[in-house]
Amino acid sequence: MLGLVRRAQAGDVGAFEELYRKNVSRVYGLCLSMIGQQRRAEVLTQDVFVRVWQQFESFRGDCAFSTWLHRVAVNVVLMDLRTERRRTARVQSESDLEVFNTSSTYTAPEVAMDLREAIASLPPQARTVLVLHDVEGYTHAEIGNEMGIAPGTSKAHLHRARQLLRTMMEAHR
């Protein structure tokens, strides 16, 4: 893999395309888990690989390429979330459970609860913290540092996300 990475760093487009093919589904899965919207995850996946191409010189091989790529992907998604938050500049005040109860996705009792859909429906910060902590293994200090929040706030978002998921799962048994 390192040879392929070095060739891509030297400007070999074919080597970069091969790296893309080998890693695109994993990057997309991470983006989708953190964002919860397919179209936006597709756009962010492309943004990740554009960023990789632009910043290839910063990869020195101190860690595995997949580790570095993962870090780039998380940073791209977090930057997008920050930008979106600034763009909307609003505080969501609605009750989380009311949002879930009015969602057409979950009102029909015959519709089976899909965990991925449930995670995607979480409020953005709660979803991001849940994915980073429970799926990706980040600590609350790392999450707080990346998201610009206190570790205690990260813990609160995780607790909230888990409660909401538990409530949704129980409602659809």
C-alpha cells in the first residue's frame, strides 16, 4: 500500500484512482454515519479525496495511510458541520421526541426500525458524538477538542443520543 501511496504522492493519477477505489466505501460509510444524509455524505466523500490530493505532501508515513485518511475524513465532516451550524445560526428548540413522533419514517408500525436510519435522525451534534465515540472510538476529550466543546458536553450529547435511540427502538418493537 505504501508504494501505491508514494506513487500517488508523486503525481501518478492512476495510483490515486486505485487508492480511491480501495477506500471510497469506507470513507463514504464514515461520512454517512456522521452526517446521516446520503447526498451530503456523497459530496463530503468527494471533498475528502480532493483534500487528500491537495494535502498528499503532509502524509509522511508515520502512521498507516488508512489512519491518515480516516483523520482527513473526520476533519472534513467536522468542518462541514461547523460551517452548516454557522450558516443556519439557529438554536433548535423543539423537543427531540416530538421530532421523532412526527416523522413519517417512524409512524407506520409495520416499518421496521433500521439502526442506521435511527442514528441519521438524531440531532446533528448528538449523532456526531455518538458516531465518533461509540463507532470510531474517540474519547470525550478528543471529541471535545475536534468539535470545540467541553468533554462534559460531549458526554451529555452521547447520553442524549443513546436515550433517544433507546426510546425509538422501544417504540418500534
